[in-house]
Amino acid sequence: MQRCCMILKDSRIFVAGHTGMVGSAVVRALVTAGFKNVLNEYSTRLDLTSQTETQGFFWDNEIEYVFMAAARVGGIQANIEAPAEFLYENLMIQTNVIHYAWQTDVKKLLFLGSSCMYPRDCPQPMKEEYLLTGPPEPTNRAYAVAKIAGMEMCRAYAQQHGDRFITAIPCNLYGPGDHYEPERAHVIPALISKFLEARRGGFDHLKVWGSGNARREFMHVEDLADACLFLMEHYDGAEPVNVGTGADVTIYDLAQTIADMTGFREPFIFDSTKPDGAPRKLLDISRVKALGWKARIPLEDGLRRTIEAYMERK
């Protein structure tokens, strides 16, 4: 694995998806690190699904580095209800950004994949070489296929054209900028909003999706942003890199922790008629650890900060 040079502080950097949870965290990390030329403000009026607009943006702005965090995302319910949109929008966005990054000689691009890319019945923990060895989880197949295509596109452009286009695969994320709407929320924001609203409404019971037995690995989005900057400056390999904490938790234990932190004292039950998704998704993080990076925010600390922020906005 090659090591690469540090990025100059006045480099022209584009964070695609800067208003989302991951993109906004990357912008904050860049600003904190002293980067002075982050071009995220342009994308408020840029439709990345449009080939014409994306091409014009790249040609006009002489971009040097790209953090590819733009995507249509959502929880199990959203993926089940709108697979066509998840497939179409993600394919269009990433295809346009990657292709025009190549066409305009961008120095380096980091594409963000997802642990959903791994086979549903993948050995645990999931090593990068297990990708494409089996079918993904059916409930988010469309999203997974789009992300796999983005990874393979980066690999193809690197192989054929010598581009420094790399892929990072994060575990489940949470933190500032997450979606709390029921139709879009992932598991942590969904549980936080459910328990707090139930406590305020005086509900005497609560239902949680799934059996509670599925295991998930969770990482605060600020840790991912830190990893993105680290990989952009320290990794040039063609193979993807898992980014996670190396530990997972059952959804039951997660729900109990959030119930305790939100002060919800009534019983809650799991609705096993609702899908669990993949039984387990724990990333093998040996590769990123060998490079010298590790997550810093423990799950309970991150959850406490996230709950406090949600309560403040309410």
C-alpha cells in the first residue's frame, strides 16, 4: 500500500453532498484542519444527477480533491419502498462525479461506500476481500448494487487511467445531521425519536422494528470524517478500506441503552413481523488500523451527545 503526500491547505476541495450528515462532518473536519478552499457552497445549486450540470461544475472550478459523500440514503423502510429511486439517483450521482473528476484531472477522489455492499450471509468480521462473493441483503439490494458500482468504477478508472480514486466502506453511522423522519431514519435516530416522543406523550408501551437479535456496528460521523481526511492523505491503494470501530451490539441492547438515556421507563416490545435486515454486519478493520487510524468516540459517549443535541432542537 502506497503512502501519499499531504494536501496543501489552499487546495481546491469539493465535498459532494456537503449538506448531508457525512458531507457536513467532512466540511467541519476540513475547516478545523485549516483547509481554506472548500467549494461546498457551489453544490447548493448543483444537481449531481445532471450530466450537464456536473460536467460544467468540474470544468469551471478546477477542483483538485473530491470527497464523494453525496447519496440518497435511508433506513430499511425507505429502501423497501423506493428501490428504483435508490438505484437510479445513486448511480447517476456517483457516475457523473467520478467520470468528470477523471475528465478534469482531479488529483484524488475518495468514494464512500457502505457496509450494505457485503453479502447478506458474509463471514464475520467482514474483510474487504469478501466483497462480491455473494448477494446483498434483499431489503437494500438496490442501494448496495449502486454502491458496488461506484467502488468498481473507482477501481476501473484507477486501473485504466492511473487515477487516484479510492473507496472507503464505513459501518453504520450516527450523529449530527442525521434524519429523524420515520420514513427516512436509520436505527439510532429512529430509536431516539421514538423513545423521547413516547416519554413526552405518556405512552405505556412501544414497538421496535425487528426481532432485536440483529447485530450492528455503529460509528459517530465525526470519526468517519476524520478517517476520510486521513485516507485522502495516507492511502493510494486500489482496494477498498473498511472504516469502523471493530465492535458491534445487538439491536436489543442498543434499544435498552437508548431507552435508559432518554428516560423511557415503560416496557418496549420488538415487532418480529418487521425485517431485521442482515443478521450481522461487523467490519474487519485490520487494513485501516495498519495504516495508523482508529475511531475515538465510544458508542455511549456518542449516543449521549446525539440525544442531547436532539433534545435541544426540540
